[in-house]
Amino acid sequence: MTQPGEDSDLEPARGVQRGLFYVGAAGLLFAIGADAVAVLGRHLGIPLLGSIELMQAAILLASSAAIVLATVANKHAVVHLLIDRLSPRRRALMEHVHALLSAVFFAALAVGSLWIAYDLRDGHEQSELLRIPYAPLRIVSIVAVLAVAAIYLARAFAKRPSR
């Protein structure tokens, strides 16, 4: 039996991470499959119309899952040239500032995306060939950047950033 504060507390988070991993992997596999069928179809003289639209939707799912997973795992690119030369106290302060500015950046992306979604709410946007609606895809990207902003905001106000 595990004690409070051990791995049992992380199980829901791991389940979410695993789910995001499978969503991203499914998106990539679908994109690869659609492209492979399109290439094969072109060689056989039976083109797959709308394969690019299918790939774009699948890549949006994969990239949205990837950015959230990279943030959770703390695997974004970071330049350590200056921060590694700081004292531990100043380094901790800069990590809080980094997390706060990252939260602001991703929140701004979400606000901009929400603004566009609001402006186009009655537009009935859809792809040309397959008529894939854009609104659900836009919602996926907004949820992803909001999740990243929330993760960074939590890190900004945590006692010790997880970097």
C-alpha cells in the first residue's frame, strides 16, 4: 500500500498524460495512413481527394497533444547560457519569472484564438473538399494553449518551479 504523497497521487495525472499520448499518436498514425493511401491512390490512378485536409486535422490533434505533453514533462527548449551562471536563489526567481511570462504568452495565444473563433462563430467555416468543420479544430487548439497557460501559471506560483 502506498503512503499519501507517493505515486498514487500522480495516477490521475499519468492517466491524462497517457490519454494525450494516445490522442497524439492516433493523430500521427491517421496522418501517415491518409498520406500513404493518397500516394498509393495517385500511383494507381485513384486519387484520394481531401487527403491534405485530413492530414491537417490529424496534425492539429497531434501537435495540440504534443505541446501539452511537452509542457507537463518540462521538455521545452531552454537556453541555459545565462541562467546556469546565476546563484541558486536568483535562478529560482528567474524560473518563476519564466513560468509567469510563459503563462502570459500562452494565455495571449488563447485570447487571440478565442477572438477569432468569436468573430467567425456564424461563418460556418469548413474545408473545401471534405467539408471538415473548423470550429471543433479551433476548440482543440484553444483548449491546448489554455492547458499550457494553466500549467505555467501553476508553476509560476509554486514554492519551487519544477525546472
